[in-house]
Amino acid sequence: MDLQVVCRDGMVRWKPVGPRGEPFDLVHRPAYTADDLPRLKFAVLQATGICVPPDYLCTDDLRNSRLAPVLPCWERPPARVLAVIPSNLVHARYCR
């Protein structure tokens, strides 16, 4: 299950998990989207909306009160990560 799914009609679906483990399905049409995390962070710092950045990207801004958690008790669902490398590197010395 992914945190964010972009639908064909331009709607975005977030599926956070609540403090008691209850799932929530939030569907909205964003005014701005980007596939670049620093750009999204910049947009949020300009008060244009919300995003779900990775912790490493917002620690200083949270500590210095430039950003604030919107749903602090809610969590991202577990994410599936698929790591791949080109097949010609599988037997390379540094991949062992």
C-alpha cells in the first residue's frame, strides 16, 4: 500500500494510518504537484499546502518551527521498496 496514489482524473489519494491503527482514505485534487522533494518542501514553506516529506528533509524546519506537523499521531503505511540494478552489474565485485 502506498501513501500517495495519483488517479487518472488528477485526484490524489493518501492512505494514512490513524493512532489506533485505523486506515483513512483522503482523496483530494492538489493545486500543485511535483516529483521533486526539495521543490515540494519549498512550496510548503511558502504556505501553498501540505506534503509528506521524508524525515531527513524536514528535521531542521520542524525544529526551528518553519514547518509544523499536521497530523502528528498519524503514520505513513509501510512502503514496499524495490531496488534494482542493471543485470550486467550483478556479478560485479562491488555488488557482492
